[in-house]
Amino acid sequence: MSAQILDGKATAAAIRTELTERVSALKARGVTPGLGTVLVGDDPGSHSYVGGKHRDCEQVGIRSIRRDLPGDITQEDLEKVIDELNDDDETTGYIVQLPLPAHLDANAILERMAPEKDADGLHPTNLGRLVLNVSAPMDSPLPCTPNGIVELLLRHDIHLRGKNVLVVGRGVTVGRPLGLLLTRREINATVTLAHTGTVDLERHLSEADVVVAAAGMPGMITAEHLKPGAVVLDVGVTRVVDPETGKATLRGDVAQDAAGVAAWLSPNPGGVGPMTRAMLLMNVVEAAERQ
Ligand SMILES: Nc1nc(=O)c2c([nH]1)NC[C@@H]1CN(c3ccc(C(=O)N[C@@H](CCC(=O)O)C(=O)O)cc3)C=[N+]21
């Protein structure tokens, strides 16, 4: 048996097609949505992700605003860029690509963003609305990766009501907000949030109906850990550079052999990554529709 594929690439492409129509409708009303990106430094992975976001924008008709800044920029100068984007009428929504270099205070930057322009759903106000359960679809943005995971499952007709979902990783962009989203009444999953302090991860894995691997540890989840028929989403991504050739490859948290045991598997690449980008576009379009 081999798992059925949760095809994030195709699902994201379908969502982009739907968004193209919504963007056209906005333009007919005289509103052109614009996505801004703030990229600090020259990390090749971050550059490649930001490039992908701008390509997506072009495809659906969203205007791109790009601020590429030197790696040694001061907190003060970065805050000036944030203030400019908050005031810029062409920028409907924007993101600050994470991680920022260690000398910068990322939380202070996120907090300085205008919450209604937060395309990542990571502003404290928007995360707070998620906790308070007031961010119904159209009221405020949801974090892109958790929202992309839910959308990917729903569009494959996989429902989580009453399921045991194990989320591995408590990061601010994926694990922590995903737990909040999946325990909403409309989804009603039972969530276990595992992290580096978890004792007996193997027992949790063996009991999980759904595993979301967002730890950033290449190949950590293998076939022998999984309950047969589990739904497995491979979210963590690590850029592994071959020391001999210098060639970089992206590796997920789930080992190849998981496909022999899981009922459904989201590959990496080609799974949750493209969905994350599609949800970013969705947040920008919804912000423009709210204007
Ligand atoms: N403020 C902020 N928001 C983010 O959403 C954010 C971030 N910072 N920092 C880094 C992580 C990582 N992330 C990915 C998004 C898409 C793919 C993606 O589309 N990957 C493709 C492959 C891309 C390639 O080949 O380069 C795939 O999975 O098929 C991957 C990773 C967003 N992040």
C-alpha cells in the first residue's frame, strides 16, 4: 500500500485561480491589492521563498512591493521601513520574512506592524483574536501555514472531528497557532502539542490519527512510528547543503518510508509549502476586500 498524496501544489494552483477572479473584481472597483515583503540580509533560503511569493502575486494580479535590506540594518532603521509600509496606500498587506538576524528584536517588529496589514497573521492582535476565537474567516487574518494545512485537508475531504492530532513542534508560525485552530468547535480535533521536552514521543506518534511534523528535524518520523492509516503532513523543512558539491536540497521531517504506512501524506516539497503561499495571497485579497 502506498499513501494517497495530499497534493499541495495542485490545490494551491486551484486557490490561485479562484483568487485571480476575486482580484479582478477588486480591480473593477478600483482597488488593486498589493503585497509587501521585508527581507533582511542575504540568506539564500529566505531569498528563494520571498521570490516565490512575488511570482505568485504576479500570477494572480497582486501588485508586489519589495524591501530588501542589508543584514546589518539597525532596529531603528527597520522600524522606519515598517512605518513606511504601514502608511503606504499601495501596500494592502505585507510580511517580514523570518527569521530576522539575531541583533534585531523580531517581536517588537511584528508588534509595530499595522494589524490590518499583517498578511502573515502573526501580529499579536491577530494571534490574540485567534485565541479569543473572533477571527472568523473574514474578520482578521489567520497564520498562513496552519490555515493552509486546514484548507489542504478540507479540499481532500478529510475531516478532523474527534481525531487525535499530534502536532510535533511548538514554533510560533506553525505548531502553536495550529493547535489553537484545530481545537476550534468547527474543526473539533483533540490536539497534542509535542516539543523537545516531550517524553515518549514514540507513544504519542503510535496513537495519532493525524501527525503534523513541524519540528525542522530531517527524516525524524519514520514508518515504524506511525499508526497504519494515519494522515501525515510533512511541514518542517531544512535546507541541507552537500559539503562536497555545495548543492542545497530541501528535506522534510518525514522519512520516505512513511508512505508505506500512512493513508494520506503531504509531500515536502509540494505539500504544505505551496499552501502557505496561497494562504498569504488569500490574506492580502481579504484585507483588500475589507477596505
Ligand atoms: N514571515 C514569514 N512568513 C512565512 O510564511 C515564513 C517565514 N517568515 N519564514 C520562513 C518560513 C518558511 N516558509 C515557506 C513557504 C513556502 C515554501 C514553499 O513553497 N516550498 C516549496 C518549495 C520551494 C522551493 O523549492 O524553494 C514546496 O514546499 O513545494 C516553503 C517554506 C514560509 N515561512
